[in-house]
Amino acid sequence: MCTAATYRSQDFYFGRTFDYEFNYGEEVTVTPRNYPFPLRHQNALTEHYAMIGIAHMAGDYPLYYDAVNEKGLGMAGLNFPGNAVYSKVQTGKDNIAQFEFIPWILGQCANVQEARVLLSHINLVDTPFNEKYPVSPLHWILADKEEAITIESVQEGLKIYDNPVGVLTNNPLFPIQMFRLNDYMSLSSESPTNRFSADLKLKPYSRGMGAMGLPGDLSSASRFVRVAFTKMNSLSGLSESESVSQFFHILGSVDQTRGCCQLDKGEYEITIYTSCCNADRGIYYYTTYENHQITAVDMYRENLDSDSPVHYPLVQGEHILLQNAVAGSAEENQ
């Protein structure tokens, strides 16, 4: 399961966690403007906005999990099993396969408003990439610095919802997730006051009792509430380092720890990677389960007018700084 969020300080940030029991060899991938995106049911996108994000490279084709384009528009697909329904090809529509959706939108749209126009003509179809990569049941968050929307392709058709919290997890349907926030309207970052009974002398018994009642389990419904509360009460300085650090703290509130979410056959879901992209500057930051050091890839250090994607394997293995190491010692290089 996964969680996506937006954040604003001086710049606009967009990112997500990718939670699963194993990775697919995903890489930070920069797709330049002249890479020809082949499309199954439409003409290829031969010229488009450049984008950066996490993708699995299937040959030279980037299968994006999430990405941000050079205009600052971000999009991420999150697991949506049991609810995602895709269509067959329809005449008179822009028939886009599920795996083409992120580059189709980010390649052509500078903001959410432009995407709304494109979405009015789209038909998400159930064409798989190939036999090895079947169709994934997803829904999506799409956001710029001004607004965010959620896109769900369900039995009734394509649904587009305003997303005022700028957060998305998994099931249930997005309107149900939003409605559930009503159950937590009494949450506060302040220490609680006694509303239990005027006849009882109840009072806080320690510091740090803000957000009493915030759900702490790993279900997608609880993660939605937790990240929405954390993000909407979050404060940081305006600098890049302060903002990036704060964003990782926001998504850190829903980190999946190995051993806490057991799946079939003794496997466990973990947070494979956490990302934070400065959408204004095109810098993609990430950490992995085994590497908490923040690593960055700057889209603008690449040739964005080329026709070949550039991709970087995720840096794995914990990087530990031994603060009192002797220069050049073995300990320093561990």
C-alpha cells in the first residue's frame, strides 16, 4: 500500500511512499522532451514536457509510479484493488492505457486546470503493457502548487474529485476517505482539555499529548487520516533543507516497518522508498528502507532536449556517519 502527499513552504513539494513486500528494480528516471512515448491506441507523444520520477524501465520505456514535470505538475498512482475498473477502447475518446496515464497527462499539461480539459476526453483502457506486466488497479493524485485532484476509474466511469487535503492512500473510495475525516474533527495539536465530565478532575498527565485519538494502525483509511492531520498541521522554515526535511517527517508518520504488516507466505510489507520532489526546481529526493540518507537527482542537470531517458538506480544500504572517526580509517568508510 502507499501514501502520497503535497506540501507548500516557499516552494511546492510532491511525494509519496511506495509500500510493498519487494521492489521491481525501480529507478529515478528523467524523461527528456524528445523521447517518443509510444501509445497503444493514439499517436506517439514525440514532443512533450520533460519529467522526473520513479519508474521501472521496461527496455527503454519508463513505467512511472510517480513523476513531476518541468512545469511543476505532479502525479502518482496508488494501489486501488477491488475498485479500479478500466474500459475497452471507445470511438471518439482519447483511449489511454493505464500504464500510459502519467506520461500522457504530465507530457501535455502545465497545471491541474489544463489536465481537467484533457481528462474530459480520456478513456482509460485495460490494455496491459505486456504479459509480464498486467494492468495495475490504481487511482491517482494530480497536483500543482494551487490545487490537487483525485482521479478514480470505477464501475460507474471516470470520477474526478477536488482533493483539499492534498493526500491520497488506497481504499476505500476517495469520497469515503474524505467523509471519515468528520470523525476526527475534534483532533488538535494542543494538549487535551477535559470534556469527559465536569464531575471528574481529569487533566493531561504529561507533555506531548497533542493529537490524542489519531489512529495509529497501518490501514489505508487510518494512514489517510494520519497524514492529512500531520500535513495540515505541519510547520517548517522556508529553506530547501527545512522544507525537504519536514516533508520526509510528514510521510514518516506512515512508515511501514518490516514485521508489522504480515502478508501471505510469511512476507511483510515495508516502505520500499519515500520520495519528495521540489516541483518548482525539478529536484527529486528519496530515501529507501535500508538507506535513510536523503539522495537527490536534479532534472536540470540532464539534457532535457535529448531523446533518451536517463535513469539512476536507488542507492541502497544504510549510510552511517561515524562522527568521531579518524580521517581515512576503516570505520569512516563503513
